[in-house]
Amino acid sequence: PVLMQSATLALCKCMCISKSFCEKHLSLLFSVLAKAPNDDQDLRANIVVALGDLAFRFPNELEPYTPKIYACLRDKSIRVRRHTLMVLTHLILNDMVKVKGQVCEIALCLQDNESTIRDMARLLFHELSKRTNSPIYNLLPDIVSQLSQLDLKQEVFREIMQFLLSFIKKDRQNEMLLEKLVLRFPKCTTINQKADLAYCIAQLKVNEKGIKCLNDNFKLYKDALFDEDVLKNFMSFIAKAKKNATKPETKQTLQELEEKFTECAAAGMENVNASKKAARAKKRAARRVARKKVEWDESEEEENAEASDPEPQEFEEVDEENRPANAQPVKSERSSTTKRRSGRSRSAALTA
């Protein structure tokens, strides 16, 4: 292991000198990183640090390999994850690496088991929130989409989103983000993804334009209101809006929207129950068909077994007219018995 670590460090130092040498051996360096032994965390940590130096020296050459650097945030070793996050934080804050696309990996660090990694991830997002171009606002739709597709626990997802949504303070950003989240409902494939979107909507600040957006795009999410969690989050949004509503028109819109939520939730629940009932009936029918098929197969086997048994031989009646001359007559047991009886009767008559 020591020889491999020394050789890798020597390779990385040579790569920092020459651009062509770096470009030629980048694939080799990442192969060493991927195939490094699990117990050799020093080697992986050293390679990650060296990749940070190479990214500063030759950013264009390292850009295609950026996802592989982000992948180190999922390493089993705490030391490797910490080094990776330090390197990425340094590169992102100095605009050497584009944060869009893999930012979901950094968001997951907010729930890491190691406290230093969690604090470092929080620090990164705090620094990003101070920038004038609002990077967190621009990254949030992708973060929501990517996190909802992972098999995360509900509380993990919601703690991450609660922290990130707290940086959205401007009314215009709230309105635009609300519209983007609502437009994502038709693209969701599971009810859990829709529940995640509803939770994010419930965390946003409420204003008249946001209420109008929910009312105008009601058809996009009405089919998800049967779910208790989705309905709860939308009702939370309505309750928060009622507290801040001052105009009679806004209050009337909120009242109508709440009624539509309740009606669609009841209708959707009826449809879900009917679908479940139909699915159960279909399963019962399938089981009946399977039983009938087994019975038919058994009956066919019995018929085939009877057909394969040899039939008892039957004696043909002899045609007396067409019998050949040299053929011996077939004497039946019954005729011989009759003759014996007739002989006994004649002897008895003579005796008498």
C-alpha cells in the first residue's frame, strides 16, 4: 500500500506540471481511485486532494470527470467524504466547478452521519445564498426532482428541503418556484413524489399570485389530492394564506379552492377504493381460473390413463355355416355340463 500511495502521489505531481501528460493519464488516475482497496482510505483521500489541485491547474481537462469526483461523497470512509466535500467547496466557491447537475450529492451531505460533514455542507449553502445571482433558487427544482427519485426516508427529504427553502426570501422567487413545482406534478410517476412536491409548496411564502397560480393550475394536481399527505400539505398552504389574506376576493378564492380540495379528495378516494376492489376481484377471478385449469388437467390425465389401459378380450361367436370342414367344433363348458346331466337322468330311469 505504501508503494502504491507513493507512486500515485508522484503521478499526480507530474500531471500538475504538464497539460498533455495530465490529459493522457487522467483515466488512469480515476481507475486507480475506483479500484483502490476498501481498507486503503489514505490512497483515496490523497487522490481526491490531488484532483482538487489538478482542477485548479487544468479545469477544462477535469470537467468531464466532475461526476466521478462528486461520487466520492458517497464513500464509506468519513475521511474520504470530508476531503471530497472540502475540495468541492473550494472549487465551487471559486467558480472552478459548475455546481448544477450534481448538487444533489452535496444536499445529501446535510444529513450525513458525521457532524463535521453536515456543518461543512451547511456552510457551503450559506455562502451560495449570499451571491447576487441566487444560485440556490436556480438549483432547487433540480434538487427536488433528484432527491424525490431516490429512496430516501420522508423525514430525511423534508429536513433537507426545509433547510434549503429557508433561503428563498424574495416574493418573486417564491412565485416562480411555486409555479415550477406545480408544473412538475404531471411528470411524477409515484404518489410519494407528488407528496414531496406538495410539502415543498407548503413551505413557501404565500401571496396573492401564489394563490392564483394554485387556482389556475388546479387540474395539474387534483388527481393527487386523494392522498392524505398531499391534501394535508395543500390545506396547510390554504390555512397559511387565510391568515395573510386581506382582500375579500382573495378570501373568496381561498374558500372556493378549499372546497375543491375537499371534493376532489373525496372523489379521488372513492376512485381509489373502486380500483382496489376491482383489483381484488381480478385476483379472485385469476385464482378461480387457475383452479379450473388444474381440475381440467387432472381430468385429462385420468382420461389418458383409462385410454392407455388394455381392454378385455372378447370371444367371437363362431359362424357355423362358414366354418371350415376340418375345424373342430368349440365345445362350451355349458354344453358338456348339459350332457353330463342328461346321462345321469337316463341311468336313473333304467334303475327305476
